Amino acid sequence: MVVRVQAKDFDLGKEISALTAGRSDIGAIISFSGLVRDMAGDQPVFVMELEHYPGMTEKALEKIEAEANARWELQASLIIHRYGPLPAGANIVLVVTASPHRQAAFESAEFIMDFLKSRAPFWKKETGETGGKWVDARDTDEDALNKW
């Protein structure tokens, strides 16, 4: 089980290969990769800046990952979340879950993402043509979390 909060980019294929290398007990791998969109509603976004508190953020992500591992039979899991200024199209987050069976892999990945969107201690600022704007949590993110 791996959690990393980092400024540098990641390579999806390399991360999955490293996580599953030498494993024959995995029957399903689910990955979710989130990217910076170039639009927020009808406003262009050039850069999204993510801020966090080192130490606190990692602990929160580790707690989310531990909960997923307690609920589902997972052979491996990975959460990478980036911070700093990220241009449109850049990778923000990677969640990978690996399980003997696909249902556990799908559900656990969705669970982790729902918690990351609503509970992970990151602060997001979108900058576009009209300047910067801090992004508030969305009701739909809370609704998704409530199903768990």
C-alpha cells in the first residue's frame, strides 16, 4: 500500500507496473487518473494550483487507503496526489487498486476517489483569463461520498 504526495509528474504505466511486478495473486487492476481540465464551467482554466499541509495530507490519504483495504480484499493499492501549480492537461491524481476480483478493485477505487474529492486536505485555486479563484467543494462530491 503506497501513498505519495508530490510536485513531480508520474507515469501511469510505470506506476502500475511497479505496483504489480512479480505478483500472480492479482486478478483485476483498476486505475483512475485525474487531469486538470481547461474549463471550469464556462471559464477557461490555464493553471490549477494545489496547496496542502505536508504530513497532515499524507496521514489523511493513508487513512483513506487503510479504510479501503479494510473494506475490500486488495492485494495492492496506490494513491499519488500532486501539488503546486499544474497547467491544463496535467496529471493531478492517480489511484490504483489491485484485487483478486474486479468488483473489489472497482468499488475500492471509486471509494478512494470519493473520499479524495471531498475529504482530502488540499486547497485548489483555478487561474484563468479573469484571475484566480479558490475552488469550493461541490455538493455532488458530498453526495457521492454519502453512498459509502
